[in-house]
Amino acid sequence: MVLCGLVVSAGLAHLTTPTIVFGFFLVCRAIYGLFGSATGPANQTYIAERTCPADRTRWISSIAGASSLGTVVGPVLAPLFIIESFGYAGPLYAFALIATTMLIIVARYLDEAPILATKPPLRSDKTARGPPWLRSNFVPFIAYGFLLFVCQNALAQTLGFLIIDKTSKERPELPSPDLLRMAQGHIEIAMVCGALASLLALWALIPIFRMTPKTLLRWGAGLASLGSVSVALSPDYAIAILGYALASLGFSLARPGFIVGASLSVPMKEQARVAGAIGAISGVNVLFAPFAVSLYEVFPPGPFLLESVVLAGLLAYACLSPALRNVGSRVSAE
């Protein structure tokens, strides 16, 4: 983050050409992603090794809720750090300072409690051999999670174009700059509604109703599918925003469901490898999501209808797959 800030500062000071600044920024951003991508798997592994299966869903959903809260608070705080001394690089330096503070807190106060010595559910000695991504009881969760992430990213990347087009149809008399400013406001509302729906799922619905992974896998895919259909058939941007919020609610239910299910499908010593595999699919799926934008250019409702079909298939898969259907059925024996 500091390197990104330095590059932005160099660009603002016109120390080199924009092309070189952009190239260095890409390199610094890649370095940030290289190390930052380990945060999620590390959180998941730490929780899995120190919680019993009955509590794992609640704690993992709480961590995911904190991430969703950051997507709401971050854009609000960032403009406050744009000060005269640093300009637009100010937020980068500020967040780097916050991250350094958290590093010190974690190194000093994070409790390295004894790792739980537990017996994994839904496993046998025969299925314990081989890497986790090749095991029959682990592959269904990876497949479910990969398709879920693809649909979520595709929806997020195409929603903005849909809202711009809906706003343009409702206010065709506006000049292009005013139209884009109005559409930007609608997009910001949609993002906030989606983040709030995620918080509702992760910090309210899951702990209050003590939802199990099996329940989360089904309700999450079903609600996300319904939300995608609502976006596809929305007559205006307001209905599209509501549909996006509903889909975000579903995605936020399904994500901890498949993460906890994957965690329960392997022994304790392999939790880090499972967390790494989940982190990998959460990144690789971004490469496929842009195809939704290309489909939108041909047929605007197309990507949303396709996402709905895929998510409906995930709902059926969660009901029919033995691994997903029986996840957590032997939790008490762990």
C-alpha cells in the first residue's frame, strides 16, 4: 500500500510519464495482492483450528461480515484522507498506517490458543489420501464455490451498465455528464444496499437462526437466483437495486455455507490447504466474470438470466449432491 502511495505521489508530482506511473502502479498492486490474498485463508484457518464445528459457521460469517462492513465504511473514510500534503495518495498512506497498526496488534495480542485435536466428520481412512481438491467429498464444495463467485462477480460488474441504461431511459432529456452523475448516485445506492444486505445475512440471520451449512447452501443459492431474475426483469433502476440487494443477501448466506462445509470435509491438519484452495477460486473466478459484460452488450438481460439459471442449478446441486446434502450431519462426532 505504501508503494502504491509513492507511485501515485510521483505521478501527481509529474516526475515521469503517465505510462510509467501506470506500469509501476500495476506492479505495486500485484505485490499488494500477493501478500494481501493470504489474509482470508489465514483467518479461515485460524478459526477452523480453534472452533468446534457447531460454532464455526457463526465465526466465519462474522469475519465475512467485517469484510462487508469495510466495503461500506472504506469509501466513506477515503475522501477524508485526501489532504493537501499528499493529495489523492493520502488514503493509500492512511490505510497503510492502519494496516501497520493492525499488524502490531495481531503480533502482540492475538491468542495462539492450542489447536483443537478433533476428528473430521464425513471422512474415512480411505478418503483421507491425496490432495484435498481431488477428494470426492471436497470437490463439490469447490465446484459450488467457484460458480457462486463467478455469478457474484458477474452481477457486480454488469449491474452498473444496467443502471446507467435504466437511468438514461427514464431521463433521456439530460445531457451526458448530468446523466452519468445521476447514474453514479444510483450505483452507489445499489452498492450500499448490497453491503447492508450482506451484513444482515452475516451478522443477524445466521447467528439468530443458527443456520447450518446445509441450510445456507440452499437458501443462499435460491435467494441469489431470485435476485438475479429480479434484476433481469426490472422495469427501472429502483427494482434493479432491490434485486441486487436480494442477490447480495443470498450470496452472503451461501458463501459461509460452502466455506464451512469444505472445512468440515477435511481433517484439522489440512485446514490451511483447504483455505488456500478457497482463496484461489475466489481470485480465479474474476477472470471469467468479464464475459458477462460482453453478453450484456448483445442481450442486456442475458447475463442476469444466465446467472439465475446457474444459481438455480447450484440450489438443485445442494439438494442432490451427497456431500452437500449431508454436510454437518455428523458434526457432533468431530
